[in-house]
Amino acid sequence: MPLFSHLRSLRQEGSSPSIDFTQPLVHSHEQPLVHLAVAARTDVGRIRKGNEDSLHASANAYRGLFIVADGMGGHAAGEVASEMAVEMVSHELSDLNDLGGGDAHERVSRALRDANRAVYERTRTERDKLGMGSTVSALLLSETRYLIGHVGDSRIYLVRNGEMRQLTKDHSLVQEQVDAGLLTPEQARRHPQSNVITRCIGMADEIEPDVFDGEAQVGDAFLLASDGLTGMVDDRRIQQLLLSRAKPERIVDALIQEANVNGGNDNITAVVVRVLEEEATNTDREVTPIPPARTHG
């Protein structure tokens, strides 16, 4: 199986592609070699006629690059915006391998700002693209470090040592109200304006993306998701699934299935990434049953 795999703008339904990055492409004494298990999938949901979400998943010997983008502005425009954002950001970061390098933060920020400018220019020059935009949540992941660039209300979660935390902060109206103490997180989830975002790719000629990094460890699990997933499946259930030792593709399938069972009101995208031990070249031993969803009544 080739180490380098690339999934972008997946829109078909069915089982999620699984990517196992467990063999280094080349030997190097400069940077730790990365060993990742990845699954990624997007689904149209039960209500929408088209899929405006896009995704990217790729890896080389030193780091993985994963992106989720949720387009808006109507099917034709939203799909274009998310695809443009994913294509531009993935291209500009394709040769960024040293996540601790002095220019790494600036390169991620510049990639998001350039994508914003390109989408914004199309909204000005093409009448049918007026109002289009996209979220972008991008994760670069090595054996020892993660680097995130983020605009909008798609999310990146980290599960470590049995605990899950949301690494990104939603750029949304309801998040501002939560920060001000006007809403609880649960009220924000069910608020009629929960889909109103305050920052996105293409909204203005300039944006200020969130860019930050942190330490990565063997055993970490990351989830990138559009709000079609996080708005339909609560954090406790997401955490339960990510803590299971099922393969990433089974977790992705379960997350999307539950989002659809709970209404499937929007397009649904999930990317699950695990940091593996170097010797963990066979992940079959990790397969366990998916924890069942709670039933009510």
C-alpha cells in the first residue's frame, strides 16, 4: 500500500476510505517519522440535495495534512468555495514538513488568507457567487507536534488519556453569546441562530485566522468535523466513539450514521486521525465493537 494517500472533495456515500500511514517513505535523522491511521468521509445528509463540504487528507514521511471545509451560499456557490479553499490551502502547505520551524505559523496563516482573498474576489466578479464562503479547519500533525489553522465553525477535537477537548473555537454568533455568559453550550447547540458565523473564508477582503500549535503524543486521536456532525451528535457521544479502540473508518462511519439518524439536517464530514506507535503496523488488533448509542424511553 502506498504511504502517500490523498482524498479530496469526497462526495460519494458508502464506506469511508481508510488510510494507514505506518511505513516511512524515506529514512531521515533530522525529523521523527510519522505513523498515522486515518479515515475520512463526507456525506450529503438527509435533507440537502447537494454536498457543499470538502475535505483533504494526505501524509508524507514527516507529517499529515488534514482539512475540513464547509461551504455556504447555495449549493453551486458553497461547493465552489469549499473546494477552492481546500485546494489552495493544501497546495500552499504541501511542502511544510517542519511544524516547529520559525515560519510555520506564518505559512499556515498566509495560506488561509490567500484562500480567503481568492474566494472573496470571485464573489465580487461573479454574480452567482455573491455571498459564497467556507469554513476551513486544517490540521498538520507530526509524531511530536500539531499545528492548526482555523476559520469558521467546523471543529477539531483532541482525545488524550481518556479526555476530549475542543481545540478550535467557533467563530459564531452563539459562541460569542456563550463567551458573554448569555447562553450555555447546550442552549447554543439548539439555538435557532446556531448556524450564523462571524468569520469565514470569503466574507471580506481580509480575515484573521486562528493559528496555534501544541504537543502531539502517541495514542492521540484527532477529529475534524463540519457542523453537520457536531450539531447532530453531542460531545459525550463523540468522545465515547473516539475513545473506543475501533478502527478509524468504523468510527467515522458510526459518527456519520448517528448524525443522519438524529436528523441529518446538513452535510456531514468527519476525519479521524490516530498517532500510532512505530511498531503498530497492523491495526487489526485494535478492532472492537462500536459502543452502542443510548436509547431513550
